[in-house]
Amino acid sequence: MLLSSRATACGIVTLGAATALAAAVALAFGAAALPLKTIATVPLPGGSSRLDYASVDSKRNRLYIAHLGGGLVIVFDTKKRRVVKTIPAPGAHGVLAVPALGRVYASATDAHQLLTIDQRTNKVIARAPAGEYPDGIAYDSADRRVYVSDESGGVETVFTANGRRIATVQLGGEAGNVQYDPVTRRVLADVQTRNEVAVINPRTNRVVRRVALPGCDHDHGLLVDAPRRLAFVACQDNAVLLTLDIRRWKIVGRTTVGQSPDVLAFDTSWHRLFVSAESGDVAVFAEHAHGLEKLAQGFLSANAHTVAVDSSTHLVYFPLQSGPKLQIMKPTR
């Protein structure tokens, strides 16, 4: 459906081979518009089904990919560019590497659990109940706590660094993604059915502030740039990206992205933000002191809704459902 609509938009309405050619041209022009160059494409295990979050550990040269449909966490060697391990994780959604702990956390949604994985052995060392629909994950480095968004349960579930469940925080609506701000030592969580961000005090595990998001419909994606005191919020149902000043808790920027934006990734050294959408579109932004400049937006691949970036090499990783495969891209400056 997506390819057909793009072909029609270009004035091409013929069927068969002509339509396929038009679709290929549309894809090529979309990819060419992005300031990214493909340097490798690597097959992934688990079958052609949905993949979700991915997380980079630059020091260990590892990329961890949640293969939701395959029920796996895929461990990928970014230096040798090969899969080194698959770890069973039923319905894997969220995945987060915490290099300081030598741990990886994964939300196994079908098992309703948080898995704690030892990075050295790639073995699951703890399992704990994580609610009805565990999804995104954040790590509070000051208090050594892990926060997991229970999307349909409407809570943040709290765990120790060892993966033991210790608390829940009621959000009052569906939970979107979650991030930690080390400056204020607060946890930020999207409340996507209320179009707001909830601010949580980890010491009390209570919501201490609610930030309204005017112009946002169903805030799902979230990323915090703590040094510049900015947060970026992806609004899933109206394809909008908001910039939130987290000093004043005010919206200071608004721009469009692909339909149904999902995962955000940020190169902390080059200050580039990547927003991937369910439509297959990727938007690339340059971050300045007080906001964003859109560099480009283009169609990358069907279901290209997840992305990760390695800030030490600046390589951008797109786990793609078709294949499945991992598309590795290098930014062009």
C-alpha cells in the first residue's frame, strides 16, 4: 500500500512492471535524499518479522537488537560485522546495554518479564515480572535502577541493577518510551494517551510533574540530550516531533517527521538526531544549542521504524524486517 501511494503521487498509475519500476525509483530517490551512505548489509536470524529497539555498546563493539517476531535478542559484533549470539526473549521489545554494569536489559513482552543478561557470557542471569506489556527501558545511573514502560498497564516498573522488581509508578495512562535525565536525576516517561510527559523522582518513585504537550497526538518516542537540556518527543498519530526545553519544561520546537514515528537515536558527538517511522521514512536533524535543523527526510525501507547509532564511529544501524537484515550506514557531512 505504501509503495503504491508513493508511485501515484509521482503521477505513475500503470500496473505490473511499470508500477514496480516506479516504486523502485521512489525508494532510490528517498534513500538518496538522506545524508547517509550504505556501507554494509548483513543478514539477521529469526525470520522476516518485526524487529524493535536496538542498543549500542561502543567499548565492547556490540549492538544488541530486539527481534520481536523471532523472540530473540541478537548480539552483533560491530567490528567484525557478524552475529555472535542469539538469546531467547519471547516477544522482545526493548533492549538496553549498560556498559558500566556489564549488563543488558531486555523486555520479553510475551513472557511479561524483564531479562537481565550478562554481557560477558551472553546468558540470562535474572528474570522478573514486568507488567502486562513491557516495552521501553531506561537506566538511572545515580540510583542504579532500571525503569521499564508497561505500555498497556500504564505504569513504570522499577528494578534493581540485578533485575529484581522493587516498585511500580502509576502514570495514569498508556506508557510510551522512558528516559533518564542525569542532571536533575529524574526519569521522564511518555504518557501517550494523555499527551504529556510524566517526570518521576526515583527516590520516592512518584510522579512529581506532568508536562503537557500541545500539538502532540500519542507521544511514544522519547530521547533526552541532558547536556543541552533538551528532550525530543515523537508524536505517533500526527507525525510530529517536538523539542522540549527541560529547564523550563516548555515546548520550543515543532517539526514534521514520517508517519507513525517510533524510535529515536542520537549521535552525542556529532549532534545528529535520527527519527525512524513505521512508514519507512527516516528524518535526520542537526542539533544546535537551542533546537533542531532538519537536514533531510526520505524513505529508507518498509518498516524501517527502529534505529541505533554509535557515537564513537558515527555509524547508523537500521534493523530491517525484510530479510531480515541489518543495514549499516555512514553519515555524509
